Amino acid sequence: MSEKPDPNVDLARRKSVTLARVALASIIAFGAIGIGSALWGGSVFHSADLLQAYAPYQDSAPEGYQPQRPCVSDPVDNVLPASVELRRKASHGAFAQWDSFAGGGAPLGSVPSFAALSPLSIPAWILPPWLAPAYIKVFEIGFGALGLFLFLRRLFLTKAAALTGGLIFVSSGFLVVWTNWPQTRTATLIPWIFWAIERFVQRRSLRDAVPISIAVAAMFLGGFPSVTGFTLYAAVPYLILRCLCEIRTLERFVQIGIGLAAILAGAGLVAFQLLPFSAQLASLHINRGSTHGIHPPLSALVTLFAPNAFGACGRPGYFGPQNQIEVVAFVGAAALILVGLAILRGPSPKVPRGVLGFFSVATVMACGFGWTSQGIAFAQKFPIFSDNPVNRLRADIGFFLAVIAAIGFDRLQRNPAANSHRRWRIELIGWVGAALATIVLVYRNHIAYDHFAAYRFWDMGIPLMVGAFACVLVLAAGTTRFNRLIGRIPALIPGIIVVIVLVESATFARGFWPHIDRKFFYPTTSTHEFLRANSRGGERYVATGLTMNPGVNVYYGLSTPNGHGFVAPRWTELLRAIDPPIGKFTFTMFESQLELARVQSSILDRMAAAWLVTDPREPLYGTIVAAPAADTTRVLAVDAAIELPVTQQRLRGVGVVINTTTALQRPAWLHIDLLDAQRKVLATNRRRIGTEIHDGPFVVAELGEHFSESVVSLRLRLEGHGTVTLASDRNRQPVITYVTAADDHLELRSVGPANVWRRSTALARVRWASSVQMLPNAEQRIAWLAGAPRPEVIAVDRTVQMPSGKPALITRADTDGDHRRIDVVAEGSGYVVISDALTQGWNATVDGRSRSMVVADHAMVAVFVTRGRHTIVLSYNPPRQKVGLFITGGTVTALFAASFVRRRRSLNDDPRISELRDLRAT
């Protein structure tokens, strides 16, 4: 006779299944809500609309358009352009190890900085650039939640608790605010390291150490080694603790050794990228200095439950410490209540010993290192901490708190009641103390920031109310009467908690993640088309201020001497000699309205900067012929036009004075046509008139200097809506300011959304030098270069072979790629100069024979050739990569061999924990 099923067991199983489904649905809903229409191309999951604030993009943006997420810039001008360049080269069958477009050139795929080989970067290789960011985030959410789920199941938590922990982790502050950076592709894999360690501790097999190596390697490939380093600082003690807790014999020390070796092997797997990366950092001489005083204050911990406490990225007027990207540590109010439940009530008996204590201590230590000066001062004594901002520890804090919250949820699901009345009283004291501390924190922030216009108390008040509600539910779930009341409703309280976590997380992510119109995703303007069509031989362009947005040029395959990325120190020194305030080594930007003397720099000539791009709102270079005094005004309407005689020639610009009392409800366009004697339009341009009119002439650039005496009149037209009032003379003719061509070696070649000038003195990117000037001192060398030396002379810092002084013809010159060919026909010996920063990792052959390169013009390189016809081949072989490949190959072989070692007795075979093993079915 069969036994009747126990109704209590059946009810518990149904509750567990229901909760697990709710938690899984919440993870899916979080991704769907947060990413939204970007999943099918209805929008773009990227902040590229930031470009609309600058020329030449601004003309295509609606008047008054504000970027959705103005606090995000690196993904726009560095991360995605690099990804596009990698994909572009791959479409031609090459893996781009070198970026030829940014600055003087820099490592690209040879280093992990851009997460090129991260498993989470797969969408970037196979999907269009406008679609890939959304699916990279899908990968991050999926991998992050799955990794934490597997880890928590290894800790014998219920499926619902493990899934809820996954939701809390993937929606934590670091993983949300750093979205579209490689940083999140690194942090997403944190749970996988701990899962691999826990699996190894339980199974105790050499082959089970292999996943540890793979997880560590995947994190390193994520492109942000400091997050990996911070994680390993926690992973190593966790490995040691778990081995000591679970293994009773001396075998524990053997297992610890194997685990540590597996972690080192993880670095060995990616040595082919890590060693070139270390060589790059060494060559940059980076010294970030002490960050002892650079950290968020303790008051910033309010962002754990109130991410917008200091303002939101999408709203103007952020008033918090540092910037929002570096401050927000969100996990959510409901998650913190679960954390409190785990700490105050303790885990269920099924959770292995020491786990809750470890993650609690790790959280406290990480907060101390990241939010206090004393903690930072101590942490900086150790590698990784010494030269990286420690507030990046928020990635690990989000993971630690997600684990603790999952343990609390597991307790809420399995045994929500306190163990005794005494324990209940202790818990009550703890809850009250936590509530008072939170109220004090919120009150102090309110007093400190209430005077800011962007301050909103409810950015803290609403999360407080949510946390209070979640706390009431958790406490009520522990009472017998309440459980009897809801006993017939499966998993009501835990289910509500999951929904609260979802609502908090989705609200936070949706408010931070961008969803822009596809037309704002790196649009190609007439300025880009002109530069593409007219740049020859790898010519570079220089842009003033944020025109063209430095670094974005890589997306379009255009070259600049500056940009966003690690720039060789000597190249940066040359840039600073041109414009001292150009910026730090990672982001270099020339000043707006760059003075003419700097535009004419002979160093720019040697950098092959043949083009200059300026904002139409900046003053034009040239001779200004000021307008006569105005006596009256005249209205220019949309349907009318005004024609005036031209009193100047070789025009670069024509300006009118618009009365500042002009009120335009919507923007309009002022057109100026240059006409010949037959009223034929010789040149035309327009400039948008914004809703705010400023004093001074409103100048429209014109291509009039090419027509000499042909221009006899001009025509003013208004396009759009409304009217404008122009300052006029006594005859009611608008007074005109002219900008005429000057002897400045500039030629205005394109106008429109940006002004493009030809720098006639620029040298070719690959050129011939028939003479040398030896200058061992760097300061003297840079001063000599700035003094406009003859173009056929190069500066060297040591004794080299002397050229013959005869000319040569360069018939082919590749300026892009990891392998370049240059053909030269020389009438005598001399140097082929390459105006790139190729001093690290590049090798040259002349007619198939290796030839040393000479450092020329302080930061560039040159190759000596003798008389005759020669073929020079330049090849990029990343420093230390060969050694790295050897280490990687050896590590792969060792791990492959280890995977065949017969499995030893595991923790799961231990009769002491058979009950825990059976629990996996719940």
C-alpha cells in the first residue's frame, strides 16, 4: 500500500517553485524594462547623443536638446569607437592589435583595455554597433545572474533565494552606472570565481580547479584588471577559509595550494595580453599619486538605497561628491532589509559555516577602504590599491551584499521566525539601531545639501518608505499569527519582497540607462564626409575644444594627433608644447578658440596635421573689417531677402549684428549667399540662430577667398520661423562685418556644421629627411621643433648614420594597420620618417632585412635607407607578447592535463553532509 503524500511537504514544494518562478521572471523583467526597445532596434542603448552638444553634430539636434545621460562620456569617445575599429579590421580578416587613428597610435587588441576577447563582448563582433550595446548588457545580466545563482546553490540556498541574489547583484550600483564600459564586463564575472572556488572546495579534485583558472582569465579579459585584482583580494581568503572549514585533515593545505595555483594559472591563460599591457603601463610612467583624500564621504553610503540622493545623471545640477559614476553603490532598500535579516537572525542551518561571517566582514572592510581616509591610507600599502581608485570596490560590495541578502531571503523563505524570545529582543534592538542610523544619515545629508536647487528630499524619502515597508513585512513574516493568516497564500511575503526588489532595481536602471534615437548614434555629417574625401596619406586633423569630440575620430576612421586613450609620454610632451593646457595623458583636447600662433605650430606640421576643424560659433581666423556704427534697425523676415554690395574680397566670413531683443520661439537659419555680377551664387552657407541672441556680430563662414574679384554682392535670407532685427545704417541697410583672408597659411575649405581649414605647411605623415640635427636634451629638442626648422631636417637624441643630403621619392606609404609597407626611391642615403609614436613594439625591415628604427623629432620614428629603390615593412609585435604566448600555451597544456586527473573523494561524498546534498532538490 503506497504512502499518502505529506500535504505540508507538498505545500512547501509548491511555495518554493512559485517563488523561484517569480524570481526568475523578475530577472527577465529587469532586463526587459531596463534595456527596453533597444532590444529590437527601436532605440539605441548608448549615450552617443552626447555628441549633439558639439559641432558638427549640433545642427542636426533640436533646439535646446539635452543629452539623456550627460555624465557618461568615455563609452562615447573611447570604448565604442575602439570596438568598431576592432570589428572593422576583423571584417577584413585581421585582428587589430594597434590603433592607428588615436593620437600618435596606441595598442588596441593587444591589451585587455577594450575587452576585445571577453566572452561578454561577443555581440560587439557579430551585431551592428548600434545594436551591440543592448545585447552586451543582456549577456551581462544573464552571466551575472547565472553565476551568482550557481554559487548560491553551491551554498545550499533555495532556488528562489539564489535567483533573488542574482537580481540584486546585476542591478547593483556599479553594474548599472558603469554600463557600456568594459568595467561591467569584468565585474559581471565576480560570482563565477567564487562559484569555481566553492565547487573546487566541495569536490576536492584537481580537475575541478580548472574552472577557477577559466573564471580568473575571463575577468582579466574583461578589460579592467583593477576590479579583478580587488576581487582576488577577497577570493583568496575565501578559498583558505572554506578549505579550513570543510576539510579536517592536512589535505586542507594541499587543497589551498592547488586553489592558489589555479588562480595564478588564470593569469597565465591570458599572459599574452597581460604582459603587453604591463609593458604599456611601464612605458607610460603612470603615477596616479596618492588617492588618500579622494574618496566619497561616509554620507555617500546613502546611495546604497537612494541612488539619486545627490541628483540624477539625467537631471541637471548634480551636487554630490566626485561624480555619480564614482559614487553610487546601490543595492536597494529591500535588499538591505534582507541583509539585516541575515545578520540579525542568522542564516538557515543549511548554509555552510563561515560564509555569512566572511561576506559580512568583507563588506565592512571594503566600505572602510572605499569611504574612509584611514582605510584608504592602509589599503594603499598593497598592490592594485596603491595606484587605482579604491571606490571601484563598489563592484565587490554589490556582490558581497547580494550574497548576504540572498542568505537573508533563504532564511525568510525557510524559517522566518526568531529562534527564541531573547533572540527576538536582540533583533529588535538591532532593527531599531539600524533605523536610527539611517535616519541620522538621511538627516545629515538633508542639512548638508538642502540649499542646492537640484536637491529633492524625496530622492531619499521614498526609498526610506520602501525600506520601512519591506522591514514590516519581514518582521511580520516571523510571527505565528501572521503566518496563520496568510498560510493558504503560497510564498506571499517573499514574493512581495522579490517584486519590491524588482521595482527598485528597474526604476534605478531605467532612470540611468540611455535609450536614444538611432539618428543620434554617431551621425555622419558633411564635415566627416569632406575629411574622408580629401584626406590623403593618413593626414590628421586638429579640432579645437570639443569640436568633433576628441576620440570619436576612431569611429569614422579619421586620424588626429590627440584624443582619448593612453598616449605615449613623448607624444604628449609634443602636444603640450603646442598647447600647454591640453590635458592629461588619457584625454587630450586643444583649447577652444585656439590662438593662431598655436594653430601654426611647426610641431603640428610634423604630426601631419593637414586639417583644422573649428566650431562655427568660434571667431574665424583672418583679418576682421569691423562694421560701421549702426543708426537704426531693419527686420529680416522669412519670405524676404536683402541684397547688399560687397566692399571686401577674399572673404572668409560675413557678419551681421542681430538685435538682442529679437525673440525667436523656435530656431531659424540665417543664409548668406555670395553673388557675382550676374547674381549667380558663388558660395553659400547658413548658421542657426538660437533662441538666445548674444552681443557682437553674428558671423557666417563663407568660401569666398577662392573667387578673388568675382564677388560683387551678398544676399541675406532667413529660413525657419519668425523674424530677426538687424542693426542697420541710416539708409536702413544692415551693417556688415567682414572677415578676409590673411597670410596665415590657412585656407577655409569647407563650411557648414563645422569649419574645415587646410594647413598648407603640414608635412606628409610619411616623408623623406635628408639631414639630421642631434639634440640629446629633451627640452632643447622640443624647443627646436617648435622653432619651425626646415622640413627635410629631423631631430635625433643620439649619434646616427649621416644622410647624404639628396632627395628621394616615396611611392607608397601605408599609415594604418599592424603591418605597413613603404616604398621609396632614394637618390642618396637618408631617413624615411613616420610621424607616428611607434617607439614601443614596432620593428622595421628594409628589403627583408631587419633594420633598427631611430627615434626622430622626439616622439616619432625614422628608418635609414641607402641609395636606390627600397621596400620598408613596419610590423607591430607587442612587447612581451611572445613570452606571454609561451606562458599561455604552457598554462593551457597544464590545465588540459589536470582535467584528466582522476577525481578524488569530494565533499559531496562525505556522509556528514548527505542532508545538504539532498537539499539541492529544493
